[in-house]
Amino acid sequence: MLRHSMQCPVIGKLLRAGLVVLLAAAATLAQADDTKRKLGPDAVPIGTSHDYLRAQPAPDFWALGPYYEGQSTDSACSLAAIAMLVNALRGLPPLGTDPLVTQKGLLTAAASADWTAATAEGGSGVTWQAFVAYVSRSLEAYGIDAEIEVLKPADNSPATLNDVRRLLAGNEESDRDIVLVYFNQGILTGDWDGPHISPVGAYDAARRSVLIMDVDRQWYVPYWSSDEKLVEAMLRPAPRTFGALAGETGGLVRVRRR
């Protein structure tokens, strides 16, 4: 009995040490599992949720779908998103000699040295204000007569959410208008914490769900997220590590062809 009583503290220490190691290992495995998940809990990939697109006209999805493309560099999300928008609003050119709008062609047509530098590999990306200006410049470059509506949320109040829902629902009525969103991608995907731009492919008002045609094609497919989460993503400021984009928040740009 004496021997057992003397060994118990040692055994207890060993057990406690082993438990700490096991807990640490479990935490590491859980973290590894998290990094392996392609999308976070607030994004549902289109492949597993396509009932809305089967049951509803979804005009914007079909207008954008033929021109869906990935950003050509790590900073060219604005370029890819606007190229998709211009193609969707312009439609398929009638002549075989007429090219589609490519990201390279869009930069040439817009003739902006600043945009070229910002969207080059390793570039800074674009600010919200510059993004809106490049949308306007691109429409002008391709002779598209359209009006631009901007909604930049200032808070996550019920009034703001209603404004977002009203814009998205109105946009869903026809393919004459396309919405682009400037948002923090990580809020939706659960991964990268930084500003991003992509087109809105559809809006399911009944489920309050937005389809993001994410142009980050190296990593993502289109995914659904709640409109409330999208507001949160638009309000999230870019971290200080983003230099010229630090503190930038986003919003919606709706372009309606006249």
C-alpha cells in the first residue's frame, strides 16, 4: 500500500501530461480539418444548392454564366468582374470578327495606367471609389448606355438590410441590369481576410440568399450566402496590412442598361 501511495502522484503527473499532449494534438487536427474545408459555414456551393436556378428564371445568372471567368492575376478581381458585367450587358456580338470583352482587352479599352498597375500580379487592388470609377469608364469605353446605382452600407441596421434586399430583388427581375459587389471575401468563405469584387449571379428573396459568382476561380465556385452575411462582408474594413486599401469597406454597384 505504501508503494502504491508513493507512485500515485507520479502517475497522476504522467496522466495529466499525456492529457495535455492529446488535447493539443486534437486541437491541431481540428485546425487541419478547418483548413481543408473549401468553404466556411456561411457559403453554400452552387453544386449542392441549385433548386432556385431550376425553378426560377434567374435572368442575371444566365446573362453572366456564358462569360464567367477567373481573375487573371491575384489582384484583378475588379477587372474580371467588370469584364463579365460588360459582356453580359452587351451580349454576344453578332459578327465573327467581333471579340468578346477580355480582361486584357478591357484594360486596353479603358486606357488607365493606374488600373493596369493596381491589377497586375502583386498589385494593390482597387479602392471602392476607384472601382466605381472603373465601372463607369468601362461602360463608356464599350459604348454601353447605362445608369449606375451605388449602395454603400454605413451600418447593419434593419433599414440598411431592407435597402440591400430591395436593390437585389429589383435586380433579379430582368437581365438588363447587373450587380457587382465589393466585399470582404473571408466573411463569406471563412478564409482570406481581405477586399474582393465579384458579380451577383442571383437573389433568392424567399430564402434571403445571394449567389456570388466569385471570380477567384483558383479557389472557388459560385456560392450562396445570406443577404445578412453579405451586408456584414461589405461593412468589414480591409486590414491595415493592405496598405492603400486599409480601412476600405464595400457596397453594391448596380448597372442598368437604358
